[in-house]
Amino acid sequence: MSAKVFNVLKGSPAYKAGIRRGDTVFKINGREIKDYLDYMYQSCNETLTIDLGEKEIYINNPDFEPL
């Protein structure tokens, strides 16, 4: 399963890491993302590995800013 990215705020940790509108998130920290609730729960970590299928993105978010 996966979740499609519909919006990324400029300046956010996700934007700085290269995630863009239209990307598909398959896993965060090795766990499948089925919907928005999975995304919100799994993204509440200081260090994230986001699997976009064709590439992995690493985000260090020590201030727990919204992605």
C-alpha cells in the first residue's frame, strides 16, 4: 500500500529533503503507509527514512516540525 503526497510546504523538513507533490510514500522507517493516519503516526520520529519507491529520503527532524 502507499499514500500519495498532495502538498508539501516550502521550507518544511520534507521539502528540504526533496519530497514533492505527486510523490508516493510506500514506507516510513520500514513500515508500510496505508493512509494519512499511518503517515501521521509514523512521521512522529526524530529520524525518518522515507521510501518513495525509486529512492529513499532521510530526514533528521529534532524539533519534530510538521513534515
